[in-house]
Amino acid sequence: MVQLGGVGSFIPLTGEVSMDAWEALEKEIVGCRKCPRLVAWREEVARKKRRAYRDWTYWGKPVPGFGDHNARVLIVGLAPGAHGANRTGRMFTGDGSGDFLYPALYRAGFANQPTATHRGDGLTLHDVFITAVVRCVPPQNRPTAREIATCLPYMGREIDLLPNLQVIVTLGRIAFDWTLRLYRERGYTIPRWRFAHGATYSLGEGEPTIVASYHPSRQNTQTGRLTREMFDAIWEKVKELLRGEERP
């Protein structure tokens, strides 16, 4: 169990979610130009496109979070894909990672459909909100530590606006490490927890539980490092935590 060292930067919310606050945050994220290297790269990718998507108008901007504003579960990824979210404007939409993630969420009852192709495809999430530690596609999918640190406060503000949050699923080691860093910066005393697929850690009584998972990238799913059964087990664990049946 983690001892809390002060959480004064969190905004306690009760009652209905403030849609004005969400809209203001999304507008700020989409307009962000704080990291010159990422701005240049996301826009270059959007101009050059991939041949298969030459008829698309790429999003080419920072990608805001997506999902249920009353969610009890937050999913944290790394960054938009070059021809996925940087093209479609929605997290994990239009690329191989999303092709693995959304069917799993559908099987677990967190999504109304197993596919995610574009922003108007009818996909809705139940009890889940999806975000990332970086909002712009990075070259070679490798943001610098400085770029992550610059972008991380946006995720913190999304957490502030999720009044029912109980579980945070981190997809990949980078998402895991930086989620913990965010909470440490907010006054939580957290040990050197080890990243491992399926590892579960409590931030303290009444605070979210962290569930670690391998990232559903093609590098992991096509090599068998992350299988459908392994990923489904993550979402079953999440549902157990929401029902209060598991205590990390």
C-alpha cells in the first residue's frame, strides 16, 4: 500500500462532469505547438501521407483523449501512430494497435463495436477513456524525455476531470513509467514498481489501481509476445477490480 504525500494539485469533482472544462482542454491540446520537433514531424507526415491514404485529409495535429467522461477506467498509450491517430484524429484509430485494442474492449463490454476506422464511425466507449503520454506522433515512435514531460500535464488534467476513476491501464513500459512519474510529481510516494504484463499496483486507499500491460503494437502482437488471451486477461482483471473482487 502506498502512503500519500499530498495530492493538492488534483481537482475534486462531484456530480456531473464539466463539459465546458473538457471542451476547453481539448481545444488547448489540439492547438498545442510546444515541441518544435514533433510539430514539424506530424505536419510532414500529414503532407506526404502514405500511398494507401492519399485521398485522406490527415489530422496532423495533437490528438486529444477519447471516451466516456464518467469512466472508471483510464487507458494510457504512448503516442499517436503516424498513419493511425495522426491521420484520423482519434486515439488508436486506423492502425494495427487499434485493430488489436478495440476488439478486446468490445469483447470485454467496454466498446459498442470491435472496429475503429475514423472519428465518425459510430464507436462509443463505456466506462473507459483513452489517452496517451504524448499527443503528437514522434519520429521513429520515440519521443524524447523532454517531449513527454512537456506533454504529460495534459494527461494530468484529464485525470482531474475523471471523477469516477478507479483503474489506470498502462499500455507499455513508457506509459507505465510516466504515469507513475505524474503521480510522484503530484505528491504520491511510490516505490520502484517493476513493469510486467499483468502487474497490478495500488496507489492507496480510495485511489486508482495501476494495471500494466504490454502495448498492443504489431511488434508485440505479431511476434506472440502479446496474445489475444493475454490481452483479454487484462480486461478481465480490470472488471474484477471494478467489482471489488481483487485487491492488489
